[in-house]
Amino acid sequence: MLPFHRLLDFLCLNTEFRDGGLSVTWKKPYDALAESIDAANKSGVAFDGSSDAHQVWLPFVDGVRTMCLRPSAETRFQMQVLEGGV
């Protein structure tokens, strides 16, 4: 499998073509990032330091920090796969 495909396999739970475009279902915690980006786009938040953008993306950062400090068995396995150990 090509490295790009391995990365997509790591990030995406499911992908499909729908209504002329690609629809992606993200694995946790990446789904929270996608949701925060959607929320920012809908609310018109600017990511240039002039707004409270941190309120949109901070939950994602907390999720990633938790994943890194106490990764689940599935996350540890996926990281081993990406490193080529499995």
C-alpha cells in the first residue's frame, strides 16, 4: 500500500462518492477537527488571531492530547502499521 493510502486509511473510517463529490467519515479524534472546521466556517470565525477562534478548535486539541497521553489499543496498532512495524 502506498504511504498516501496508508495515511487515508489511518484518518478515514469511510469514503464514498455522493452527489458529485467525495463524502468522508473521519475516525476519532479527526472527526472533531472536521466538525470544528465546519463550525468555524458557519460562524465566520477568522483564524488570524483577531477572534475567539480557539473556542472552535480547542476541543480538538484536547482530544488529540488525550489520545497521545493514553492511546487506545486501536490507535497504538494503527501507529505501528504506519511505522511499518506490522
